[in-house]
Amino acid sequence: MALLSSTAQGAAPSVIDKIKSDIVQPIIYLLIAVAVGYFLFGLMEFVRNQDNDEAQTDGKRHMLWGIIGLAIMFSVYGILSLINNTVGGLTS
């Protein structure tokens, strides 16, 4: 009975680590890259259209949403790391 409980406890952290490293982290990194790309697209749109106020406004809006996306993704990454270190105690 003790062997079964120690095996089950040993397997759970490895499964959680595998899910975190193979699924969650790549998704977070991809979304961070998308937010950076969206911000850079807005920056290029803003700089390229100096004479068009409407296009500059669109560029500002894209930059703002890119920054908001980055803030959200870094917050998610921080919250998941906090939960992992507090509850799971798993290594990063």
C-alpha cells in the first residue's frame, strides 16, 4: 500500500511538469510574441502615417492593445509561477 501511494505521488509532479513545460509555457511564449508583434505593427503604422490622423489613431490603438496584451501575459506567467512555487513546489 505504501508503495502505491509513493508511486502515485511521484508520478503526479512529473505529469504536471510535463503539461507545464510542453503545453502551457509554449502557449504563453507564443501569446507574448503575438502581443509584441501587434505593438510593433501599431508602431510602424503610427510612424508610417504621419500625415493621416485617422491612421495614427489606429496605430496608437494597436500599440495600446499590444501593451495590454503583454501586461496580461506577464501577469498570467507570474500567477502561474506563484501557484507552482506555492502549491506545487515544483522546479521551474
